[in-house]
Amino acid sequence: MNKLRIGICGWGNVATGLFKTLQTNAGEIKKRSNLEIEIIAIGARRDNPKCDPGNIIIERDIFKIIDYDIDVVVELIGGVDVARDLIIKSLNAKKHVVTANKAVIFNHGDELLSIANKNGVNLLYESSVCAGTPIIKLLKQELAASKISKISGMLNGTSNYILSNMEEGMEFESTLKLAQEKGYAEPDPTFDIEGTDAAHKIGILSSLAFGSSLPPKDFYIKGINEIHKDDFKYAHEMGYTIKHLAIAKLTNNSIDLRAHPSLVKLDSYLASLKGVRNGIEVETDLLGTLHIAGSGAGQEATASGVISDLIYLSDSKIQKVNNNNESSGLINFIDLDFQYYFYIEASDLSGVMASISSIFANKDVSIESISQKENLNNDLVPIIIITDPFKEKDHQELVDKLLDLDSVNKIRSIRIEPQ
């Protein structure tokens, strides 16, 4: 039987989930992988009242964990700067590192992988993207012979939960509060609802699939806080729903990298995934489009990903990671073409539709469909427009021109992702 001696740094929710899983599922792990995982020490700056570590050594200085006779440092402290220092010192001490920390991989992945290579140890991070959903190993191993052209999906369970509830008629603020009460959203949900969390994950996947750098150059990121429940109603009428998508696409050796809300067809795979589920589509040349779904958050799901990495370490030779950046860089977002959904709140006056249509025409933006909906209060009426594709660089000027009309009160717009 193989044996791994590990030290855990961090004693929050993820570490608690890992500890409990290793305690309760030890027999299953031994039976299926011929591996015994022994926790030697835990680095914890404070006690966790929800979990008793028993006789395991507790170190208040997390960096002292590196000095123990262990094979693997499991970094679960979160954050960036201290986590980076801990990982570097662990790798330089010839310890393997397993981390669930997407932020440190996104911001310092190339540097950390280079240090791991130099020291002949592994840095594994399966649970940093979509928790236990095995997307990292899928890209690195199972799809090694395939050319990947696009990765897209919902990579943040909190956003998907909020949008799923809004699709059923709830308001954004009440849905966010519900997500916090259920533990799906943090007390400060900024990273989730503003798209940063999903952006970190798609940046990591783009690095694996296309060789983009970690960190990548700045790319377009937009959250879900401007979506209104009525947008779902109007989108449904036209055969769409709204998801927060993170996308990495290879086009002529350049990468289209972005994370933002999108309209997707109601009959698409991603549209069918509700709640806190993560869903990913991977387009390949050999296998077609692969669909992957699973829980993207929570103690158990993240623990599953960490244990997956530990099992991989026990059963594999050290593999030097090639993190050379072979692609030619990121496509400038403003050079992309998108169809758009527009919600335009305008005065219920004759000639308004004609005035709005003329602005689109003057910008050479063709309209696929336009309709006026039921009146709102204060003599206002919603006008819903679906455009043909046009350049992103023209979008803001088009919005500004529309807002210059005295009859236009408010505008919301959402990109449409083609199938």
C-alpha cells in the first residue's frame, strides 16, 4: 500500500471538509486507490470550533508545517501574497504542493510551476477550478491528443444560483440574500457577482488549453449585478435565457478570453443547468463537444478535488510542466463581433420606435427583431431589440446616442453567445 504524509495549511471550511472526508472515507480511499493518507500537522492561526482535529499537531505558524517530515503541503489558506510565499517555500523545500487556491494560480501560476519544475516536485490544483469537477486533469491528460478550440461555461456556482432564481421571477437583491443565508455566497460576494471568480477560473483553463500566461493580460470581465428579472421574461419570449459565461476560444492562434453575462438558447446544454451547478463545454477536434457538470463549491466537492490530486501524486512520476506560452496573445475585446439584446425604456409617444431605429441604422447596425411590450408606469414602455452582429467597439457609442434621445429613459444590453 502507498502512503502519503501531508501537512494542511489553513483550517477553514475547505480544510474542515478535507479533514472530515479523510476521516470518514479513509477505507474507501484505501480500497479504490491503495493509498493511505496521513495528516501529520495542521497550520492554523486559530481554532475551528466546528471541527476537532484530535491528536494531530497544530502549528500557529503555518510556515512551520514545511519543516515536518511530510510529502505534500496542502495549501488551503486562500488569498494571494501569503499563499504564494508558502507555496514557493514548500516547493523549494522539495515538498509537493496541492492547492485549491484559484487566485494564487491565476496571478502567479507561471512562476510557481517553473519553481516546481526546477525542484523536481509537483504543483497540483484540480480543485482550484469548479471544486471537484475534474476539468484540470481532463485538459492535461485525457484530452492531450485533441486540439481544443473553445472552452465555455458557468464557472461560478453563486452567479448561476442567483440567475436561476431570477429566471423564476425573484429580484437580484433578495436572491443574493438567500444565497448568503444558504452559504452559497460569501458575506462579501463581490468576487462572485462581479465576475472575478469566474475570470480566474477561465484564465487557468485557457493557460492549460491554449498556453496563455498566468497571469494573462487584462481581459473583459463583467458581473451579473445589472441583470433584471424582466430580462429573463423577454429573453424567454425569443427562445433564450441568461447565464454568466466564461469563455476561452482559440481563433487564428490568438485567444478570445472573456467573462460576462450572455443570452444562450433555451435548448442548449448550458441553459439546462440550474442552481449552484457549474457547467462546462469543451469543443475538440477528435471527440466533438464534451459536456461537464458538477458542484462547483462546498466542502465536500473541494475536498474531492484535493484528494484526487493526492491520489494522482501517489501513483504518478514527477511530470515536468510545460508552461511556455505558445499562443500569440489575447484578441482585443473591442474587435470582436456580437449580437446584442437591448432593453430600451422609452416614453410611450408616437415616433419613438422610428427614432430609435434610425440611430441603429446610422451606426450600420442591422436589427433582427424589434418589439414594443406592455406599458410601464409613468407612460414608459419597454422596447426589446435583437441586433445582427456588430463590432464591440461600436457598442458604447450606440448606447450613448440612444441615451441622448429625450424619449429614452434607460438602457440595458446583453451579448448573445452563438451556439
